[in-house]
Amino acid sequence: HGSEDILYAQDESYNYNTLFAPFASAKCNGKAKLFFINASQGNQWDVGNEICTDACDIPLYVPKGDDFLVALSSVPEFTTMSHQERGSFFMQALIESLRNNESNDDILTVLTNVKKRIAAELSANYGNVLEYKGECVLRETRKQMPIFFSTLRQQVYV
């Protein structure tokens, strides 16, 4: 669980910078630091837009240091959805994309494809029944959009 810039553990909360600090470039110089965070960044539900656009005014907070990649399961202020039995849709798409990466794409390409999959496959039909890969999971219109930001100086292949 989480909120904007904060992760909640069972007994306390952590600021993202607390998580990233031990991996700062002076301590892990020249090493790629990859973080995949599956936590809500707020309590709002994304009900989606009828018009698709690439223009997005979301503030990104990049940690100090180089060679960081942070992938979050939702954009700031919005919640993350999961299946009751199979868990997070974001993690399902990420794991499947990493396992099926037959063209040996770099991590940024893989994550872009994950975002595209979540946007396309986790969508509402006209009957207000949410479907993921053809399976009914919710009775309301809800969307989810992962986000990532990177200070990687080189491509990282997976």
C-alpha cells in the first residue's frame, strides 16, 4: 500500500527517498538500480478518459543520483488494482513481459509495453463490467496507468 511518495509496511511507512538513498551513485557507482513498486499512490479511482492523448501533466520526482529506474503501478494520486486470487495486474503484466521478451528488448521498451498492455487489457466494456483478458473482475468503470521514470545512462537489456 502507499500514497504519493510513501510506501506503507505492516508496522510503519517509508518515504521513497529513504528506499533509494542506500543505492545512491557513490555507493553503487555505475550499477543500474531498478525498482518495481506495486503500491497505490493515492485513494482516487481512475475512471478513464474518452479521448486518448499523449499530453500529460504529471509531476515526476526523480531521485538524486544516476542509473535509477523506478516503475510504479499507478500514476500519482490514483490507486492500484489487483485480482483477488492472482494479485496485481501490473505485476502480472510485468512478469509476463519479462518472461516473454523474445526480442531481447531493453527495460524501457518492456515497461512501455507493460503500460500499453495495462491501458488496453484492463478496460471497461459498455456494460460497466471491467474485464482483464476477457475475465470479468469489477462492476464499475476503473482504469489504471503505470508510470516509470529513469535516470539510466545506458540501455539495460533483460
